[in-house]
Amino acid sequence: MTYESPEDLGLKGYPSWRPNQKEAVERITSTTSRFVALVAPTGAGKSVVYTASALLGSGRALILTATKALQDQLTRDFSESVGLVDVRGRAAYPCRLTHLPADTAPCRFKVQCVFKNSPSCAYYAAVLQAKRSALVTTNYAYWMALNNFPDNPLGDFDFLVCDEAHDLPNLVSDHLTVRFAKTDRVAEEYLGDVLKQPLEVEAWRDKAGAAQTKVGDTIERYLEMMKARSGEDHAVEWRALSRLAILHEKLVRLSELSDTWVVDASESEVSFTPIWPTHYTESLLFAGIPKVLLSSASICDKTVAMLGVGEVDSIEYPHTFPVENRLLVHIPTIRLNAKTNEMGYRQWVRRIDQIVRARLDRKGIIHTISYSRMRRVYEFSEMRDFMLIHEPGELARAIERFKQADPPLILVSPSVSTGYDFPAEQCRYQIIGKIPYPDTRDKVTALRIAHDKTYAAYLAMQELVQMTGRAVRAEDDWAENFIIDDTVVWFLPMYKDFAPKWFQEAYTRRQTIPEAPIV
């Protein structure tokens, strides 16, 4: 097939290739390696590259995304033009029989349903449409949940695209992690006081095995009782059964724990996580699919090693946006760390105010890395009247408000990185307050760092690369990026192998704050 433009492949709205896109498609479709890593900067049009590669390949293709927002974007861009089919987990669809979300549907418990496997069932209609399609997209959580069972209802695929692949080790670990809230009365009923005891893995395995049988028996009793009262509305019972089914799945996983998992307890929950996800990536994620594309702006050799995939054909393309439009400028301020006192924080916030004060005619983002630093910025800043902060769980609402607002407005947040875009006037500057090292109070992270001394730096570099790419989304776009943590002076040279070359070339140092460009 000849394809002088993406539109030749049916990708309407894309009349020409961006630089490096066509070369990337040709490389992906011609390589004999099972695994291909596409390392391309933010704004390079990776979605066009991997969708075009899927269309040119033989057989069926599946595109996995990290968030439902990215899934929505792919559906908007490609469902009409090339027949991309979007499918999601049961909770996204209503059950026609019970009028509840389909994750509580009777068919989940092998109860006969007249609507199952018919167009009348929203969930099964979506699954059937996806199974018949050559090009499908879904999210990682749903895909890995399907691979927990022997028969995947979406069928076999020949090409797998893993978008935002730099985050795959975390995504697999998060999927495997089992969590119990200490206030979970359903779990407490079957596990007793074990949630409040610091037991080791072996003891948890024994407890989970015994509780698993009890939960299974309870589910069967519920179903028998509901069958005997078939004419009644059983909405309450279906919800209770759904909670029991979730508990049963957790107990099954716990009964199979190995000593390479970590038991961690906080004030609010007990969690179980594999120290490394490497052993699980093939069965849960790659699932024997013959060709796998790992697409990301910042995936590196260390990411690949954690996935345990062996030989990878890696393609790294340079940034095509002018470097002066995407500079990361270090302004010497303080070295921010756990020892920083109040005087140091006030000096740090003064620097933030100096940058912001000259840019009140535009919108910006301050990355604080933690909620405690976010609050310090708001408390100490003379610019607080122009600042928008948020609590955990309120990020999406804050971002929408920030995008819709007129300047002056500064979004101050610890958690704006992967999955969020702020093109053009939505954001003209970013201030990165600290190198984004992970929170080592988390037991799993602490153990990983103990096993691998560079792991924390790897995570920090991945996050830093993602942060700086949020605001420049097109060749004629621009944004100022400032970093005011002096740790960057030794951090970037020491861990440069964890960052793509196009990111390294954008770093520079200035003794004074540059004048704000004219908007």
C-alpha cells in the first residue's frame, strides 16, 4: 500500500506527515523484533504513528491507554475515520435486567439472562463489536482484568500498542496490588481481626485460603435465596453480591502470594504489592501478542529491563519543535530537601513570586510535588490571590476551571504530569519547584530503592520529562519552563541515561530570571 499522507490510510484530518512520522511507521511495520520502543517527544503525533502502523499491519490491533481521557481522545480522532472501536469495563455500561451498572449484573454470577450476548445488553454489545473489529482501544485496567481469566472475550490480537509505556511497571503493579480498608466491614466479617495485625505473607496466605471458601459459600447461599424469591426486586442483593465477588477475587490473589510480595499497613489500609512486576507483565499485559509497540516520550533501557521483555528495537526521534520554545531553565534558588527549614521555604516562594509577578498577563502552572509544599506556596506567596489550589480527588475539576479561566491564574498542584495537555494560551510558563523524587515512606518504593539504588532517580527523571512536556504541544507553540531546585545541577548529569536526548538539549542555566516573552 502506498501512503503519501495519513489520509491515504483513512486518517481524516491529517493531510500530511509530521517530521519523522512516516519513517517511524515504516520502521515499526518492517522490524522483525517482537518488541519495538518508540521514543518520541510530546507533540510528535505518536497516536497517528501507532494507529497508522496498526492499519498497515496484518490482523487485529489493540491500543491500550493509561486513562479514560486518552481513550476518549483516540475515539474522537479515529473511530469515524478508520473504525476504531472503544470498549470499557462493565461499570461503564448499564445492566438492562437490574438497571444497575453491569459490574453488578447477574451474568457475572453465571445466572441465566435473556439479554446476554445480544444487542440488548450494552456491555456484551460493546464486547461483540470490539471482537469483530480489526482496530480496538481500551484501558490498561480492563485489559489486565480480562487476562486474569482463561478466555479473553475480545479475542486474539496480532499487534499491541502500549501508550504512555514509561508507566507500565507502575500500571502492572497497581493492577496486582490488593488493598483492604481497615474500615471494610465485609472483609472484617470473613478475615476477623487480621486487618489490624502486622502479619507476614505466609500468614496472610493461610487466612485468605480459609476466608475464600467462606465467601464462596455465602455467594451461593445468596443466589439460592434470590432464586427462591424470583419475582422480587433484588437490587440490594446484587450490590451485596458485587462486594462479595470483589472480596473473593482479592482473596484468590492473596492465597497465591509469594514471598516476593510486600505487606504494607497504614492507618487506613493494608496492601499487598509485588516488589517488582517483571514476572507478571507477559501474562497480564502482553498476553502472547506477536508484536508489541511501547510508545512514550521518556521510556528508556531501565523501563524495558523492569518489564523483562528482552530484546527491543528502540527508535528515538529528535524533537522537531524549536529548542528555544521549550527550554528548561534552572534559576539558582535553594537545594530543596527534607532538611529545608521555614527560612529556606520562604526564599523558595520568593523566587516563585519573582517569576509569577512579571507574568500576570498569562496563565502558568507551579509543580510542587507534594500537597504540603503546595500549601506552603499558598501560605507564603504574595501572589496567592491569583493561585488555584486543590485537595486530593479534586484535580480534574481544578484543571477544567484553570483551562476555562482568563489570566491571571496560576494552577498550583503536586500532580499534573502524564495525561494532561495545556497548549497555547492555556499555559505559557511552568515552575518546577522540586526534582520529583518519589515518596519513600511507601514500603514498596523503599524496598525497590533498597534493591536498586538508581530506582528513585529513574522515577524522578521520568516525572520531570513528563512535566516539562505539558505546555508545548505544537511546532509554533511555546512555554517557559523554570526549575528552582538546585539539586538539578548534579541530578541531570548523573542520571542523563534515564532522559531522552531532546530533553537534555533543552536544559540551560541562567543566573537571573529572563524577561517574560511578549504574548
